[in-house]
Amino acid sequence: MAGSPFDMKIEFSPLRLKKGDDRPLQMKIWLKNNEIEDVLTSVVVDIPTAVGFDKTGIVFKKEMRIGKMLPHEEKTFLIDLFSHQKTMPGNYVIKVVANKHYRGFSHIIGNTYKEITLRVV
């Protein structure tokens, strides 16, 4: 493997999460398969405990099993992030990993890893 199996871009809309706001911030993930073959793919998003995937703030890790991506295929994912009662203003690191699998989702042979900072005001 010469390079990364995926190209990945991440952005937030709006740019900041407001503490105490009921509306979510939307995280958009663009993923492109760089391989010349079909790739079994999953994406794992790991967020700090100060934000949540829902209003209760109980879940801090999300795995999306995408399935096979064709060569040079691109996909876009939208994930809502919420503030909750334990959310405090500050900067928080969100980790996103796109995994390349073989023989099912339990075997990983490569990945692309990104960290992005979320600002809470």
C-alpha cells in the first residue's frame, strides 16, 4: 500500500456549537475510495463526552458500516452533534477513522485518520 486508502474531508455547519441550543450542529464527512478495487468500508466517529450524537449525550462513538465502495467512488455522510447539560464552552477534538476491511468488518487492513477541533460557545 503506497498511500492512504481514502481521501477524507470534514466540515461543520454552523461552524460552532452553541451551549444549551436544542438545534444540532451538522458534521459533514466526504469520503473517496483511492483504491483501484472495491473496498469494504466503515467510518468510526469518536466524540468527547461534552457533546453527543443525540440530546441526551449518552453515546460518544458511532460506527457506520458503509459496505463496498467502488474504485474512486465518493460518499457523503451527515452526522448531527448536540450540546447537553454537561457541555461547557471550549475546544474539543473529534476523531474520524475510515477503515478498509477484508473478510468482513472485523478485519482491518488499512485506514485513514483525521482529527478536527469543534468549538463550543
